[in-house]
Amino acid sequence: MSYIPIHHLGGSLIISCLITIFGVLPLQAQRKNVLIQSSDIVTPPSLEANTDALIHRWMQGYSTNLPDESPCQSLKKENPNLTPEMVYRDRIYRLPTAMNIPYNSQVREGIDIFLTRKRALIPAMLSLGDYYFPTIEAIFDKYKLPLELKYLIIVESAMDPTAVSPAGASGLWQFMAPTAKAYGLTINSLVDERLDLEKSTDAAARHLRDLYNVYKDWFMAMAAYNCGLGNLNRAVYRAGGRTDFWSVYPYLPKETRGYVPLFIGAFYTMHYHMDHKICPQRVSLPLVTDTIRITHSISVRELSEAAEVSQGLFQLLNPQYKRGTVPGHISPCIVRLPLKAINRLDQKIETLYENVERTRQAKILASADGEISKKNEEEPDPESPAPGSVEVETTPEATFYTIRKGDTLSGIAKKHGLTLQQLMQANGIKSTKYNLVPGKKLSIPAKKTTKSKASTSKSSKKRSKKGRR
């Protein structure tokens, strides 16, 4: 496209030429420009991310640093004969997207935010995108979504997988728990799949697709993703039933009004970063990663040692495991690590499983032994008679009584028709304060026959009668 030098044109002629060259906004958008004033877009907390910390985490053992030379350092200045407005309009027109992106004050403000106030965020996003974007693009392509939707994670979480909003939304895609569970993500005390790159992206892709199918407009889908279909439907009603984003814009919550312009600003800045001399914060070559399926409960420490990687790197690539354990015993879990680490772990995984099983069996046996010991302490000796009977044991030589809890020497003697002195003498007891130990036995002098059941009533004595002659 050729440009007309501005200094050859008058003020009014400039406007007509711009309209002729670049076209005009859709009619509805022009009408709404009366209502859409400079919005002073509200930026979400995610854009306040500590980018230095994010980059530092990723550079610790994950990426291979390359020379810091970048093509964007040697770019020529922009053509001074073109006004910024013309440049922005032309670049937006040339963005590789099927979305109908207009150029208005809100879009310009969204771009300016990333070129000025949040300019320091883009170098970090360019570096982190080397890891996140290939996976996100593959999943979006599977669901036939526009690949540029990947830039939503800049607005949502600044590419921090552990980001948590004040409202409790978590992960790269900032899912609230109910929505995440509705799309099949697991959230419990051990695992939060909102933090899993692949699973959360797959859920986000299906959610965005479902929202798009309501109004067949990607900007409306983004607005619904941010504020919910209920708020969007109310905005549509207040806009007189119009269903394009710029028509419902004035009736949306303030945070949502800035959501689409911020997405466009992130898209524009990431795509044209070199034209604005914005370079990646750390030029690097990410290592290739792979996954392995874990079917036992194994600690992060054991897996890291087997894979020969740091626990920090393990948690960085697998932030969904919250308690330092991969709970594969509940359901199979996927672990992602650099390719070489996965190969090392794969060679040792069976040994880890065997160790886990041995430890588990040892715990079961120890627990069973503990239960048996406890039961023996609480229950009476199985060789002793049932409650209500005189606990005696008769042998050809002697009779023995098993001491029960609460027994006394005098009580035992009386029970067997003995005097206290007879019982003490038979057992060599010197003091009446002798400590009786339940379960031990006392010798009962064979003075008379003892019935086996105390509860049995005494049989009446038969008197022998002499027969009369």
C-alpha cells in the first residue's frame, strides 16, 4: 500500500484521504462512538505481575540462554512521513486474524497501555511465550479456535500458572472453581488442574467455543468469559438487543469494557514488538519436554531425585500438585519434565513403584500389629472363663485362678471358701498389700471342689438314707 505525504495535504483533506485509504468503522460502531468515550481502561491485577521473578524461575535450569543479540535492536525508525494513527490503522488491518478488529479510541488505549504503562511486561511475555504458546496453539487448533486467542493469558494471568485473583480464580486461564469443575477439571486438597497447562487450556478452549456459539462473535465470547453470560445478556437487553461488542460496550461492567481492548493491545504489541523495539527479556531456547503417567502415590522429592532435576523445576512444570505428592493411587497423574529427565525417570519408575508397595505393605503390617496389641490389652484372656463364672483351672496337682481386674486377695479367698491366710500361704504371699496383676494366676488349695460356673445355683445335697430292714 502506498502512502500520501502528509505535508502535501490540508487538514480536511487529510481526514478524507485517511477514510478513503483505510476505510471507516462499521456504522454501528460509528453511532456508538458518541457513547464510547475515553474509558481510562481498568487494568486487572494480573498485569502487575513481577516479571523479573517469573523470568528468573524459568531460566533456572529450564532454558538454554542464547546470545542477547536480537533483530529488533537494529530496526530502522518508523517512517516519519506517516502519522501514528495511520500506522496503527494499517498494522491492525494487517494483523493475522479472522476477527473484525476496528480502530477506535478504546483499541488505541489498549495498545498504548502495553506500549507505555505496561511496556516492561511484554519482554517477559515474549520469553515465556516460547514455552506456553506452542501447547496452547496445538489445543486451539484441535478445536478450530483462532490461534490469537492465546494472548488472552497475558490479560488473564500474565502467564503465571500459579496466579490467584482476589475473587479466587486460579491458573493461566483464571478459572473459578465451579466453571472449572463444569469443564471436567479436578480440584481437591491434593490437585488443582486449573494450574495444569494442557488440561486448563483444553477446558478454556471448550469454554470459549461454547460462549462463541451463543452470539457467533469472538469479542462477545471474550466479554462473556470475563463477566459471565448473565451480565452479557443484560447488556444486550439494555443495548436494545444488539449483539456486537461495541454496541453493548457502554452497558458492560467496567472491568469487562477494558477486557477486549486489552486483548487487542496485547495481540498488537506481541505481534509488532520489533517495530516498537521491544525485545524478549531473555533470549532463550526452551528445552523439549515430555510427559509420563504416574499410577502410584509418590512424593515430588522422590520423582525429582529419580529424574535428576531440582524440586523447583519439577514444581514449575507441574504446579497442579499442591501437597508435594503426585497422587497417582487415586487416578493416573501426568508429570511433565524435560525430555532427558523423563527418560531417566522412565528407567527408574518401576523401582519407585516397588519401593512404594514395600512401604505400603510395611505400614499395613505395622498397623495390623498395633491393632492386635491394642485388642489384647482391652479384651480378657481368651483362656479365661466367660464373665459370671469362677475363673479356675484344675490340674491333677492343683487348682489355679486367673486374676481379673478389680480382684482382691480377700475377695478371691472368700469366693473359694478359703481364709485369707490359706490363700496367701498357698501362693507365698507375705503381705495383704500384694499387687495383683490381671492375667496372672493364683494357686487355690485343693480343700474342696469348685464348680465351673458361679452363676449356676448350688445343687441341693442329697442326704443318704439308711434303708430299713
